[in-house]
Amino acid sequence: MKLFSCFLGCLISITALAQDRLVVMGSGANFYINRVSSGSIPLKSFAIQFDVPVAVLAQYNAVSVNATIQKGDLVKIPLTKNNFVQKARAGKYQPVYYIFKTGDNLSRISQRYNKINIDTLKKWNDLNEDYVPEGKPLTIGFLINEKVLFTTAAYQAIAYDTIPNPNELDAAKYGAKTIVGEMKPVPVPVPEPPAEKPVIINPAIESTKATPKKKQTKNIVEVVSEKQTDGAYNYKPKPTDEGYFAHSYFAQEKNRAYQFLTGDAGVFKTISGVVDRKFYVLANEILPGTILRITTSNKKSICAKVLGPLPETKGAEGLLLRMNNAAASALGISEDRFTVSISYIEF
């Protein structure tokens, strides 16, 4: 309940931000966004909020460094190399949008805004093709904003305009979710599989105290054997495979450069992944939605999807990532902290 309340607070904050979208203005190398003052606010407050030197902001708006901006007045916030980024990064960032117009295309937008990679534009804006409808707000980068949640820039791009159902834990469909506060262990009943036919039993079905009848056993097998569809790919969970996301990992474009990292990992507890083998991780500096291949010292490997950044919790110091407990179980890990190697393609 505590975790749900924190997450609900995140959603409310993002919903409020969605009513105050930042739209890029200007041309050439002179880009900025407009802000309307909500009250009598010192210019210095805007400088701190958007990480712009107050002297630069004063000159940009032709006012004194000691000016007070009155309610309803417009302030131009310049986009500089210090406060505007066009890559995934953890911190307090808010998306900056370009409103798509008739005659635009992704190639032109890429060239206009610092030659940003077209594949990155597609990923940030959940586009599967080059077509973009007229009037669509298109994320082109991220502006530092000290008043937003501490989260990844990429998550802000995914979640800013479409608020997911907080009861759904499906990053493949909705994008990453920020987890705030200490994560409490959740007891998950994982019974031993039947000796005559090894399967992973659905905990919800196992919870019944009645003696299973033959018909009930058949239903359990049918639930476990149900195929999960990922586009044109049908996945049937197997206890020895690398998980639901393995197909996506190995289907990636091979001409891209792989990133390789080694470090310590921990575990967070959820009921997800026990049956469907959907493995998830929390990791800093890696774009949410990225598929990782994780290998341990016992030579076992799984593929997992990045949900979002690591929360600042006790014991998180120096961790490369945290994985859900189903992922740790699939790797044969029982320790609280262990070493892993990961590989992934960075967009």
C-alpha cells in the first residue's frame, strides 16, 4: 500500500506537468521555451529552476538581474548545452516538445535539432514507423527542471502524456515506472512442480487448500502452457530458457554497437515473472525499455527489460542494477548481493 501511494503521487505530479508542456521555440542555434509566471517571482528563481545563470537569463529577457517577474508575464528560458540534453540521463528533467506540422518529417526534425538520431526520436515518442500525425507533440530532448520528480529523462518522455494504470506492471506496454522509497519483501508462494511433469505452478491456483482433482491439475497445466504473444512472436515459458524478452534481445539489429558492463546486483521482490518469465531490472543511466542480457559467474543467462532507475534505498550504494526475484531465481541466485555481467544495445 505504501509503494502504491508513492507511485500514485508520481502519477499525480506527472499529470500536473502534462498541463504545462514545454514547446521549443526559435531557430538556428537560438532555441528557447516560454514560461508564464504564476505569481510575483524573482528572476533568480527561474534561473535556479532551469539551471541558467541569472545574468544570462536577464540579458536574454532584457531585464535586470534583480527583476521580479509579475503574474502572467512571459519569461524566455534559453536551451543551452548545460541545461538541455538529448540522451537518457537520470535527474530532474522535463521533456521539450516540437509540435509536428504538415510538411515535416523525422529527417528534417533530426537535422533541425542537433542531428538527433532518428531511431532515438522513434523510441522516445513510441513510433513504429516514419509517419507522424499532424499536431503530435514530438519529444526532441529534455530540459533541467528542479521542480519535477527525480527520474530518468527517457521515462518522462514515455509517461508524460499517457498515464498508465498503476496496477499494471508491464514495462513492455507502458514504459518504465519510478519506484520511490524502501522496497519491502513480499512473500511469494512458489510450490515444487509435480514430479511426473515439471511445470511452474501459478501461485494463485496453488493457494487453494482443497485436494487437487484430476480436472484441476489439467487446468493448471493449461494456464502455464498458454502462449504469450509479442508481435508476431509466440512465446511459451520454459524453465530453462532465457525468458520472455530473449527473443527481442536476439532480434535486435546486429550492426549496432553493444555495451558491456560488469558490477554488483541486488534483488527487489515482486510477484511478477514467476509464471510468464518476464524479467525486469532497475538500473541507472540505461534507457528504460532497453533489453539486457545478464550473465552470472555460474554461466547462467537471462534477458530482462529495464523498468527505470535505481531508487535511493538502503544497500543500493555501488549497485549496477536490481532484478526482480523471479530473475534471480532463474539465474540460480540466493545471495542478496552478487556480481553480474550485462550486454545491451544503446539507443
